[in-house]
Amino acid sequence: MQTLIFLQAAGGNAGMIQMLFFAAIILVFWMFIIRPQAKRQKEQNNFASSLEKGQEVVTASGMLGRINKIEGEIVTLEVGAKNYIRMTKSAISKDLTEQVHGKDMKKGPVETQE
């Protein structure tokens, strides 16, 4: 009795499985890193565009102040009695402001300058 053994070469599916593996890695990267970061950036941009005079804010460096004047992308903050600093809107942190002042972000009284 004779036994025949047939050997097969690696099938064409090996390349396809490897390509699916890399596609899965890219999908995981997008879901857990890229998408949440883009969402946070969009929320920060919306927050920066909705800033108003008299609003209490916190900068990314942790400085607390009240918005005194907005000139385009430059915001003047009152950080003490007649102490003002100028900074860009992007330096004001949405996360820190919500953490310190709550999500409703109540506006303080607007003081007029003489």
C-alpha cells in the first residue's frame, strides 16, 4: 500500500490576515487616541470663542482672573486690584476653568473703568 502525502505552500490568506491586523491597530489608535483628542480640541476652541467680558477664568498655567477686555485673540485679565495681564485666548483652559468655577461658569460683576 502506498501513502501519498501532499504538501501545500502557504496560502494567500497570510498576507490578508497581516493586513487586517494592521488595520485593527490603526482603528484602535483612531478610537482611543486621535478621536478623543480632536473632540477635546474642538471643545476648547468653542470655549475660547465664547469667552465674554466679566467671566471668571483660569489659564493653563493656573492663574485665576476675570476677563476685562477682549481684542481679537488677545484677552486682558484682571488678576488683582488694578493688576492686568494680557494673554491669548488659547492660554485660557476650559478644563481648569470648569474645575475651579463649575460647569455653569457664573460671570462675576463687571466693573467699569474710570
